[in-house]
Amino acid sequence: MNEAGRSFRDIVDRVTNVSGQTEEVSAVVQQLSGGAQLMLASIQQIAQVSEQAADNTQHIAAATEEQTASMEEVSASAQALAKMAEDLQTAVSRFKL
């Protein structure tokens, strides 16, 4: 019986050891899961910021196009005014006092 008792104690010790290792592995898995969740949340935030940046870029591009069109209109108007001023000066130069 002495031999059986030692064998039984050895089995109990090994089961206890395996149980402890299982608990350690479980704790590590929980930590990894928490880290994965944090990483997923960070990736989602990065995606959201990227989408906002893309939207802002599109708005800026549209505003730039509008400003370019406005500047072209101003330039055309300035050229038309310059031509009118030239024509007016030519017309006025025909009159003598």
C-alpha cells in the first residue's frame, strides 16, 4: 500500500500541477483577448479618422475648384473692364475742347 499511496500522491501532484498550468494559460489567453480588443478598437478609430480626413480632403478640393472658377471670372471681368476703359479712352480722345 505504501507504493500505491506514493503513486496516488504523485498523480494528485501532477493533476494539481496541470491544473495550475491550465489556470496560467487561461490568464494569458484572457490578457491576449483584452489586448486584441484594444487593438481592434484602435484600428476602428484609425479607420474613422481616415474617413474624416478623406471627407475633409474632398471638401477642400471642392472649395479649391470653386475658388479657381471665381478667380477665372474675376480675371475675365478685369480684362473686360480693361477693354472698356481702353475703348472709353479712345472715344474720349476724339472730343476736343
